[in-house]
Amino acid sequence: ILSHNKNVYQAYDVLAVICQKSGDFDNMIKYKKQAIKIAKYNSYEYAAYYDMLKELIENPDYRNEKEKYIIEIKELPNMIREVIDSTDKMAWMIRDKPNIELTVHQLSYIESL
């Protein structure tokens, strides 16, 4: 799919999950970030990335790399803020406004790290 169209975010999602399941977390992060870059107004992408990182942070098997995943999850609100700030003001005037903000629970978890 990607050889024909590099803008199919679902393909990057699948690659991220495959990497997650196989323990290749650096590429999981790379592919998930690419999916988010393409589908920057899709709230599911941010939530799924949050869940992937949270799972790694809380898994004792990966405690040696925990700090790396904490840094990544703490960047998530900044990624969202950049998208919001770069969005044309007219987009916020339409009825179907994009909502990509993290939940209060997610933000509290990130702040607790």
C-alpha cells in the first residue's frame, strides 16, 4: 500500500502495531508518529499512541527504557498543541470542530510522570 500511496495513515498504524507486538518499540514510535502526522485531526491516533506508550511505561519488563517512553508521552500534549496552533482560525468557527485534545485523565497521568 505504502509503495503506491505514502499518505495512508492506516498502513502506518498497522506497521506500528506489528512493531509493538514484535518488541521493536523504536519503529513502533516512528510509525505511529507518521500516522499522526498524516491524520493529525484524528483523535483516535493520539489516544492509541498514548495507550501504546503507557503500556510500555507500566510494563516492568521495559523498565530499563522507561525514561525514553516517558519523554515520548510527555511530548504528546506538545504535538497536539502544535497542530491546534497551526490550524487556521476559520476551522474553529465551523460546527464540526476537530477535537484532538487528550482527556483530563490522560493529562493527569502524563503530569504525574
